[in-house]
Amino acid sequence: MNTQDRKIIQRSKPDYPLILITAILVAFGLLMVFSATTVESLHYGDPMFYFKKQIVYVFLGGLAMFAGYKTDYINYKKYSGLGLLITGLMLLLVFLPVMGRSAGGAARWI
């Protein structure tokens, strides 16, 4: 790649509307978790037990989102075949009696 091609490839600005919509959905999800689990959390002695746990996951998700933004997606191309292979193998794992369960004609592992 010569220097003229490198000038064409530049980092774009963040997609602020997408970030705003994501933040609104995350805030709404946190509100729902707080609303739905306050009474259940009393078993742990803290009415905000699940809410605090969800805040940690929101923070970790934000870090992953930032890392994904800073990573050049072109670098993923060299790992795409391996990712496809692993995904296919994981899809086939549900048919093993040890891993998968079937109910109502559907096979699952959770």
C-alpha cells in the first residue's frame, strides 16, 4: 500500500446517533432490571444486588465496544475462517447427547 492509498483510508468519526440509541436502550434495560428484581434481590440482603451486577456487565460491554471501535476491522479477515469453523462445531455440539437437550423437537444446550 503506498502513501496515497493510506491517505484515503482514514478513521471515520464515531456514529453518535448509534451511540445515543445504544445508551438509551442500555439505560432502559437497567431500569427494567432494577424494577423487576428489587424484591427478589432482598434474598441477598441488598435490594440492588442484580442492578449492581448488571452495571458491571454494562461497564464491561462499554469497554468491549470501545475496543471494537479502536480495532481495525480489516484485521479480522485473517481469523474469519477459524471463527466460521468454531461456530460450525459449536452448532453441531447440540446434537451430542452429553451437550444437547431436546424438547418439543428443538435441540439446545442451555
